[in-house]
Amino acid sequence: MFSQFALHERLLKAVAALNFEEPTPVQAAAIPLALQGRDLRVTAKTGSGKTAAFVLPVLNRLVDLKQKRVEIRALVLLPTRELAQQTLKEIERFAQFTFIKAGMITGGEDFKEQAAMLRKVPDILVGTPGRMLEQLNAGNLKLEHVQVVVLDEADRMLDMGFSEDVERLCGECPSREQTLLFSATTGGAGLRDMIGKVLKDPEHLMLNTVSQLNDGTRQQIITADHNQHKEQIVQWLLANETYQKAIIFTNTRVMADRIYGHLVAKDVKAFVLHGDKDQKDRKLAIERLKQGGAKVLVATDVAARGLDVDGLDLVINFDMPRSGDEYVHRIGRTGRAGNEGLAVSLICHGDWNLMSSIERYLKQSFERRVIKEVKGTYSGPKKVKASGKAAGVKKKKTDKKGDKKVVAKRKPTAKPKPNAPLASADGLAPLKRRKPAPAAE
Ligand code: AMP
């Protein structure tokens, strides 16, 4: 029940008018803390109800303002125009019984019209960092009285190169009392850096639970001998599986380009997206996929973030993602809206332990699949520990061809590692112990 929150009656009236009955988990967790004025770092995906989780506390802060509209009081920064439009709509729906007004500033819109809108001074300003900074530099935007800043899809803003702009805009808000940061993933060093710079003693709410994985998606692994063998399997899957659209994930752009090249050589209509591609390539790829001109996308995680394409029902992990969280994120793209999906991870000798860590994180076991037409020799470790990891495989002396030699040298029970929990609060602890993968995005 939304009435459990200390929200203004005008907001509760809007909640009722919108037929929101039960708060979603992210709303239940974030709204009370945000109402207390805490800084929050929330890991939650689009579709979780995260927008209302910040819009309601922000509106609650502004609803009783005695002063007429003279200053911007709240700033919502987000990565794209589409997200800005959706968020503005959500704010307007919740503010319908109040006098609070919101405005939007994004790239690709008329600069002068935006300046005119700013002269009317909205209470809440929503928009993308680049254009906001341009308006600020042009002297059209005053942020001195902003009390609360929301950074929505902060991980994606970082991926899009907005980190400096975001920090600069936060720095332009000297009256800022509260900052709420939302991201779809737990992010990397860049996000941690931003959190350290802009949040004060934040509470971390982790809502990206494994249960968000769609039940309609089958999850399989296929063992492979090496990368060329993986490519053969990919080609077999693309030729023989029934799917509308497929996405192949790699951990590096070099590998993405290589797979793409081989697919194109085989006349597969494909597109590739990675960190070297610009916004135009990205738009084109997404358009072609949406319109059905291409059926296959090869992508790195960063490039694929935020991608929302209907009918994406086959996900192939050419490389295993580096964390359980990223796995959930990748696989979350399939089987949307109740459709069936298939996720296949290709596992070489060196991928096995990461794969088994992810199984433990998900608390489920992937279906082992063998395709006789492209069957190789590697079929998993000879012996596995109770954890599912290869027994006796040592970090340094790993035998690249197999684990036989190492297994023979060592008793499986020798020097047991401390029995770490399956997953820490952010589900990453067991996976983090891997040494970092080399080439990154
Ligand atoms: P979001 O994750 O914020 O993009 O929200 C996804 C969709 O769910 C939006 O259309 C919201 O209006 C809707 N929504 C969010 N919270 C609730 C709720 N508690 N009850 C019903 N619908 C909701």
C-alpha cells in the first residue's frame, strides 16, 4: 500500500488515480529512505518501477513550497532523450494534483525554445547532461537553488561519456541536500568513482535480483575447444535454431569484429556494436534490427546496454560475462513479455569456473547441451568440486590443454579456500576473485 509512505495527500491521490496499488520492491525499499533525505545508490533495471521510486520523494519535497516558482529545485539527469520524455511524463502524472511544473532539456531540440522554457523556471528540470551544460554555459540555466539531484541510469551516462558533465552539473548545485543515483548494473570503477564524488554516505539498495531472469528463457551451456570451435557452434546455432533475432555477446571489441566479419563472409545479415562505434552506427544497427533488415547483432556489454529490441529471443554468450550481474543483464533481454527465449553460453576450459560461479550466483544449473554436428573434445573438467568448479585447477600452473595433469598432482581437498558465501550483497564476491580479463571495452 502506498499509504504506508509518508507522502503528501495530493501525491497519494495521484497514485490512486494511476491505479498503482502495491509498491514494487524498488519503491518499497527506496521511497522511505529518500523521504528521510538520505543519499541513495540504487541498482535497479528499467521496468522495476524505479522512476516512481525517485519521482514521488522528489515531488514530496517540493509539494509544500510556499514560494512561487522562481528557481529550479530539482534536477534529473539521464542518458537519452527517450528516457527524458518518459520521465517527464511520469513526473507530470504524479504531479497532476499539485502546482509543481517540470521541464525538459535534451540534445536534438531547439536551443532557443529551451531557453524560453527555462525563463519560465520549472520546479523540476529533466534532461541529458550535454545539452544542459550548453544551456548553463550560455547563461540560461541557474542551478543555485537545486535541492535534490537524481542521476538516472548513471552507468549508461558513464558509458556515453557524460561523467565529467554530470560531475560539473552536480558541482553547480551548491544547495544540493540530496543525491539519488540509479543504475541498471553495479557498474565498474567509473561508477564507483562517480559515487565517491557525488554521493554522501549513500545507502546501497540492490534490487537487480536474479529472480528478474525470465522463467521463459532456457539457459544452456555448450562446451568448446577453442575460439574457432566456438565460432563453428555460433554458425550452427544461427543456421539451425528457430529465432526472430539473435544477439552474440563478446567481452572485447576485437572479438566482436572478428565474429562479425566471419558472419558477413557467410552471408549472415548481421551488425556489430562496440565502444568504437559512434551514436550514428548504434542508431542504424538498432533500426535495422527493429525493422528486420538484420537478424543478428554482435555486441559487447557496454554497447548493448539499454538496448530494447522486440523479438530478441536468442542470446549467445561467446565469452562468458565477467559477473553474475552482467549475466542477468544480458539474458534479461530474451523472453521478454512472456515470449520464450534461449540463452546459450559457450564454455572453453578457461571459462568453466566463471560459468560455475555464475550458476551458484543464480542458484541454478544450466542445461548441458551437445550438438553432435559440431561436437568437440572438451566436455568439462574431469573432476569438479562441490562448488561445481574444476577440481585442482591452480591459478598459475594451469595446463592450457586440459586439467588432467594438474588434477593428478593435487588432492582435491588440499588447501581448501575459505568457504565464501554464494553471493555478497551485490552478488559479486565469488566472481571478483578471478583475475581481471585483459582487453576491456
Ligand atoms: P519504470 O521502471 O519506472 O520505467 O516503470 C515501469 C512501468 O511500471 C511504468 O509504466 C510505471 O508507470 C509502471 N509502474 C511503476 N510502479 C508501479 C506500481 N507500483 N504499480 C503499477 N505500475 C507501476
